[in-house]
Amino acid sequence: MKYPERFSNLPAHVWPRLRALLDAHEGGGPLIQMTIGEPKHVFPAWVTDVIAQNAVGFNSYPPNDGTPELRGAIADWIARRYGVPVDADTQVMALNGTREGLYNAVIALCPETKNGQKPAIALPNPFYPVYMIAAISGACDPVMVNATAETGYLPDFGSVDANTLSRTVAVYVCSPANPQGAVATRTYWENLIRLAEKHDFFIFADECYSEIYRDTPPVGALQAAHEMGADLNRVVIFHSLSKRSNLPGLRSGFVASGAETMREIKQLRNFSGAPLALPLQAASAAVWADEAHVVENRALYAEKFEIADRIFGNVPGYFSPEGGFFLWLPVEDDEAAAVKLWTEAGVKVLPGSYLAQDVPGQENPGKKYIRAALVASKEETERGLRAIRDCLYAV
């Protein structure tokens, strides 16, 4: 049997690579897990009550786009959060987690050729792995655009050469960024939207960390497009309850854009399926309608940001994140640092190069960083951060 070759030359996925790196060594103390970004704060207690009250819904097929109640709750949230009026019937669709939407957007929206050439999709480097796999699945060339300290840890798509931009069909942006925690400003979004208008491509805005920030709510891509009078069909936003509400297992998010773009996305969903079960849609609607638990959650992360700043404030090259829940910590060698932390301190972190790709003529932009997740309790997070400092930095 012959299998497709488009995935055959990819590096191993992040987590098998990490296991291969660390499992050959004994840990140097009780495990402190700081690798995966799986929120551990308490989710709203009433969520399970809503699911139980609507359990009869497990006996019915759920609507593909989301129930009117869920789509209405999402549209109301977008209006409250970003000041953008969207139509719940034509501009919003519920997702089975944002990863589903981020992947399928390429299949639904990106053409087979552009200007007589193979299409390209540009993405930040480092990046969330689904971006690259979506591009390859859609028969597009993934183009890595380094997001480094020099670019404010966000990709400068304007630096991409004109020929590549002429065949670019979409770009992925994550704000707040995973792993660096940088936030796209209004000016950043406006410049990117103008670039997209000039070269005719989509902006896929991964905003799943949008509600975890220090002081000022991050500007959204759809918000910037609305305020500058741009075509909303060009901007596609993706949001999730995983980080905002500590519900990664609910697998609930949404995609929103202009009505024409959403028509194409919904058409693919009609054939591919993957809607949320009705009781989970009912819970999701209730969660999008509530902000009190989000404020409490954000305050917990703010405390951990402050702890990190105290611990690493004197470390050369330390970048205090504006949002998200990761630290992007400078090291000499990412794999060597991860092994040292595990064998000497019992702390597991993720080598930065596992989240990035080599770019010809340049060093892998993650090679000199490790990513540490701040998702555990404040006490465990502080223990882990102090262990990292004591093990890796002489300050």
C-alpha cells in the first residue's frame, strides 16, 4: 500500500520528541510539569450542572453550526469584547476546539493556485504545529517568518519577498503569541490588513489566549478590520474556552468572519461534521455569557506573571510576556537546558526548537529558548520557576 508523501519528511511531533529526549534520564526530584499548556485553574462549578440539565441532548444529533443560543452568546461576546456587531446566523460557527477550525480554514478557503503558481501560507516561526500541517494538507507551501526579539516576537510579514507574497493565500497570526506572549497592537493589525488587501490573502487570527493579559485587553484582528472599514471577509478569527475558562476538555471554540467567508467554512462543515454535542453547546453558551470567572482566572495568571518577573528580572534577555501563559526563557542550548532541568531539578520544560523550523541561512529561532507553562497552581509554578533559575542562571 502506498501512502501520501506530503507528511513523510516532517520532523517528529513535539511530544514524542520530548519523550525521546527526557525519558532516557532519571528525574532529579519530584516532577514539576511545565511542558504542556493545559490550564489547571478551576473551571466554573456550574458548568457540570448545565451539562446535566441538558443531558437529554445526547440523544439528538447537534446542529453543525451551533445552536441559536450558542451562536447568539458568541455574537454577544464579540460585540461586548471588541465592539464589532456580527450576525449570529451568518458570521459565527461553533468549533470542536480551535484546532479544528485552524486546520479546516485552509481546506475551505484557500485556492489550488494563485497567479499561476503553487499557493503559499505564511506563519510565525516558532508556531503552533497545526498551522504548518494545515498548509501542507491544503497543498500549499508553508513559509516560515521568524518571530524574534528583533521583530517584537511577532512575524513581520511585510519582510516576505514580493514573489512569495504574490502567491500567498493566507497568513497565520497568534496574539497573544504562543510561545512568547507578545501582543499584536492596533497598528500591527492595520498594517497586516493593508498588506492582505494589497496581495489578496486571508488573515487567520488565532486569538485563543486573548483573555489572558496583564493590563490592557489585546486588540482583536476583526476589531481592527471593523474600525478601519476593511472587508471582514478577509479576516478570520478563532477563539476557545480552553484558556479563557479553563475548559480544555470541553473542546469548545468558535470561528467568525464576514458572511461570505463563513458560508464557505460552513459548507465544509456540512460534509466533514465534528459539531459539539448539545449538552456541551448549552454549557458553552452559558460560559461565553459569563465574565466573572474570566476576571478571576486572569488575576491568578497576573500573580504568576509577577512571580516570574521577580525571579527572572535580572536574567539577561528575559522577556516579560504581555499575555498568554508561557515564559520564553533564553538559554545557550534548548535541549541541553531541558535535560539539565529534568536530571538536576525534576522540572520538565519544552525545548524551543521543537516549536520552530530551520530557515535557510538562519539558526532555528527556538534553539536558544525553552518554553515553560504557568498553568499549575501558584505555589507549584513558583517552585518550578525558582528551580529553573537556580539550575540554569547564575544571577
